[in-house]
Amino acid sequence: MSELPIIDTRYTQERELSWLRFNERVLDEARDESVPLFERLKFAAIFTSNLDEFFMIRVGSIYDMTLVKKAHVDTKSGLTPAQQLAAILAAVGPLYKQRDKVVSQLETRLRACNICGLTISELDAKEKKQVERYFRDYIAPVLSPQVVDAHHPFPHLPSKSLNVAMTLRRGEGQYFGIVPIPKSLPPFLQLSERGLRYLLIEQIVQEYAGEIFDQYQVVSKAVISVTRNADISPEDEDYDVSGDFRQHMRKVLKKRARLAPVRLEIQGAADEALVSFLCQRLNLAREQVFRTKAPIDMGYVYALEDKLPPESAAALRFAPFAPRFPMGLNRGEKLIPQILRRDALLYYPYHSMDPFLQLVKEAAHDPAVLSVKITIYRLASKAKLIEYLAAAAENGKDVTVLMELRARFDEQNNIAWAERLEEAGCTVQYGFEGVKVHSKICLITRRERGHIQHITQVGTGNYNEKTAKLYTDLSLMTANPAIGADAAAFFQNISTANLEGEYRHLLVAPNGLKDRLISLIDGETAKARSGRAARIFLKCNSVTDRELIDKLAEASQAGVDIRMNVRGICCLRPGVPGLTDRIRVFSIVGRYLEHARIFAFGAGQDQRVYIGSADLMTRNTERRVEIACPILDEGIRRQIAHYVDILCRDTEKARFLDEQGHYHPVPDEGQPPLDAQAALMEEAVRQEPPALAASPVPAARRGLLDRLFGHRRRC
């Protein structure tokens, strides 16, 4: 075996452990007394589904890497894949215990609100008859129980399916039984008594297991679920390995059986014989088995939401919030002429996506519009955007849609939308081999009085009308000719499979974004070394790219003040003396999923600000098509600076990352309490223009923005 390289891990940490600490932050929201009670149960459900995806994708990927004989060491932790896997499995066990405790406490408190998740033993005689009837009439007819013996092989258990597993005895023989729970069944049975009293379907099946196998004695029984490797391509995941190592992985992936099990969850009293049997049949080590008291699948929580008792629903949930029309746009005027006059910025979910959708709708019917071009990664199951793009094509516009079919878990949805667009006459393209198109850009081209005009929209999030109400994202709409020229060049390049294109203003991965970010970091480093003030602010979801991490550490050592708002994974450890002590990292987990990406370099009039689709991950900077757009309008820059200031002053939901990679609440330094997301909601309501507002005079706009954004604290 070749000698493993020496990795500098003085200011970096293992990616997966960082992600687990982020997910623990999600679980903290389930503990937070300021969060409404049912919303806290939803956070526990989010924690659970996050962990499911983590095992399917990340643990599955590292498991694949352990099968490769070629030596490899993680660039942030210095660990081999086998060591990474061991560290992950050791860290997950305590999280299950935390989740069990939180869910138990929440369910106890919800009972006081007449919302009762029951066990069979708690049912009264009338309820037991209802359950028995339901099992006989609706559950039993669709079950496919199986005894595993010489004539009946162990069945394939789909990933994350629920099953009741049993140790059985007949005479002197020991057997094992499996009862898969069909997905066609509802997650729970609501009992007919007053209030919301319910019983999970898996509990009912488990209770009647003895009747299912009436020729056997049931020795032990439990609900189980297997998590399988999602078989994600190594090109799309942030392995941070050489191309040579990825070639080795491809060979392994071809040889192994697909969708191998990576985790077994058990709820209930499974005896040693049953656990050993399952481990053997699934080829799992005991470290991959996790026992839970809480339900394995917590998706039922979302089905409960619409059934909450009316008398308590308002107190148990967040107060409803409807995204608002943004300040700076006139609700009584068409969007196209407004954007031709001035740039506009939407901040979802505080602002509605409707102005952007209205822009595309107008383009579909505007005689001056020649073409509409857009990249799409994820859409909602119902999408007005598709209707408007189809209408544009049907009205004779040249509509080009680059649809990424490999959006994880959304592949089928995107295929269906692509077919709809093609039927309407749109030109649909499907990206590149080995490189996902993750950019969020739309270009509307008009010809008016013989002159070509471009309206460009660049965003940080998907054109998904559902998640735009749940994720925080920025969306810039601009008629700046320089941005439009770059956007036109971008669409021409991707139409000809040219990833080497050069742009004056847009930063485009995989060939231009990372180098430009490094150059901007180097510029601040040079300023600090010459004794000038130097600052960097970065907001993104994840930071894993080792080269960028090293550049930020170098900048810190030169004297650059760096503040980073990183929602999830952060492989950079801030505050390490002499190495990253000028870097401060904070995460915000709250009502909405923080998703916007902002990159700001410098301060004052010379500050350069970009928004874009990329996180600081190797997969984004080197193996995806991403776009970051400069903010050239001074008023929009001030608007973003205002938002950043609010985020930086959060004392309620923000947590700071320490040099060991752990999160801590914001220390009390006498500052007033502030929940940034709540403050931004209040501001959006306060600033929403009236429905028939007069069109603002361009010359007066700067004074208004100065009054709104002129006074602020710096990060």
C-alpha cells in the first residue's frame, strides 16, 4: 500500500461530523420553548428526514469508498474512509437518544392539547373494536406476510420502507417472519373519539402479528426499516478526491450490488436472535444498527397538521405569513417597463415570487419579446412558470429551457415538465455529461425601435413556487446591458456545450467562478498586508472546498476580517489562534431554511457584492455549472447590506461555531434580542406598497433608500 499523504487539519474538520452537528441544531429547534409546540414536533420530523437522506447519500458514498483498495485520505480530517465511517456511526447513536427524549416530551405536552399519539394498551373498549375492525377490513387484505425458511428466501426490503419483523417458534424450530407495511396504507388511524387521537399503522400491524402467523408462537417483534445507499454518482458528490481515485470508484460501483444496506433501524423489543438474523441477511455490522423509541418514519407529523383541533391549532403553529410585494416596485404597473428603468431585488419568502412570474407572463405576450431562455433545476409539482413559458412558445417566442434531469430525487418531476415544454414548442436541452447545470438564470430578449434589450434574472434558489415560501433566497431582475450581454453569451455557450466561455461580469463555474473568488480573496489579503482595512462576508449553505478554505485562512492570517453565515456544513474551523482567529462563522436555523448565497469583498463604495447559486463546495466550484452575478446597482447593494446587517445581529436563532467545530448561542453582550427572520417578516409587511401606489420617480429613489438603509451597524 502506498504511503498516505500528510494532511494539515489544524483548522479544518471532517465534513460529515460537521453536518451531524448542523442537524443537531435542527433538533435544538424542537427543544426551543419559543417555538410553537406542533412546530417543534415538525422540527423533530425534519431532523429525522435529514438523517435519512444523510445515510442514503453521504454514508452510502463513504461506504463505497471503503471498498476501494487504493489508499485515500480525506483532505479536511486526515481520515481514511473506514475511519470516517466509524466516526460517523459513533456520533449518530447519541443523536437517536436525544431525538427519542425530545419526541417523548413533545408528545406528552401535546396530550394536554387533546392531541394524543396512543399505544394499543391505552385504548378503551370502543376504540379497540374500531382498531380491530380497521385491521380486519382495510389492513389485513393488503398485507403480504412471509416466513423466512428454506423455501421462502429473505425478501427485498425497499429503502426506508416500514416492516414488522418477528422471531417465531413452532415446536422446537425457530423461524423469522417479515410483514412489509404497504405504502398504500395511511400513516395513522384517527380514532373516532373527540380531539385528535390516533394510532400509527405500524403499531396496529405489530399488535396483530400473532393473528397473522397464527400457526406460530411470536417470541419477539419489532418495527424495522432498512436504509439503502442511494447510489449517487461520485461526480456529483463532494468527495474531494482526484480523478484517478474516482476512476477506481467507478470500477467498484460496477462490481457491487446496487442499493446496498447502510443502516438498520429498530423500534420495539427485538430479541438477540432477530437482530443477529437481520444483520446477517442484510450484511450489516452491529454499529450500523440503531434502536429508537420514537417512530422510525416521522412523516406522519405533516399528515397530522391539517387535523389539529381548531381550538388549539393557532397556538400550536407559527402565525401565518403571506409573502409580500416588495418595496420599490409599483403593483399597478407592468413589470417589464419597471425593470427597464431600474433593477429590482426579491428576497424570498419575505417577498413573493409573483413579480418574477409576472415578468415572464408579460414576456409571453409582449410583441417586442423575441426570446426567453432559462435554466431549471427544481420545480414545484404545480408550476405557473411552465404555463408562462409554454404560452411564450405558443405565441411564437423562441423559448429555450435547459432542464437538469439529474436534480436529486426530482428526476421524474423534471422529465414530466420537459415533455410538457416540448409539446408547447419549447427547445429543451438537457445539460452535459458529468456536469450538472445548477445555475438559476433567466434571459428575456426584446427588440424595441430597432434596439436589442436584455432583461436578466439571476437567483440563489430554484424556480420552485412552493419552496419560495419556505426557503430564503435572493432574486435579482436587471436590464443592465453588460449583465445581459454576459447572459446571452452564457446561453449561447451552453447551447454549444462550451464550458470554457469567458464573461466580463458573471462568474461562471466550472471554469471561472473559483478562480475569481480566489482572486477576490487575494485582493483583500493584499489590502490587509499593506495596512488597509480589508473585509469579507460570505453567506452560503456549505463550505467544504479545501482550496478556498486555505485561501480564507491565509487572508485571516494577513489581517482580513471575515464573517461567514454558513447554514450547514463548515469544514473550516474559525478562531484557531494564529490560523483562523479573524474568521467568525455563525449559522441560523429558524422557521425558514436559509438558502441565499452572498459573496461580499471590501467595504464602502469599493465593495464588490455577488449573489449566486453556488456553495463553496468542490462539487459546485469544479463539477457544476453555476453562476454568481455582481450587484452593480448601488441601491440594491445597500439593500443587500441591510439584509446582511440584520442577519449578523441575530441573537435568537444564530449560533456561533467555535474552534472545535461546536455551536454555541450568541453571548449576551447587552445587545437587544433579535430574531432576523421575524424582523425581516415584519419589515416586509411594513414596507409593502399599497395596491395602487403611484409610480416612484427615479430621482427620488436614492433618498428613500438612504433613509431606509443609510444607518446600520457593520458585521
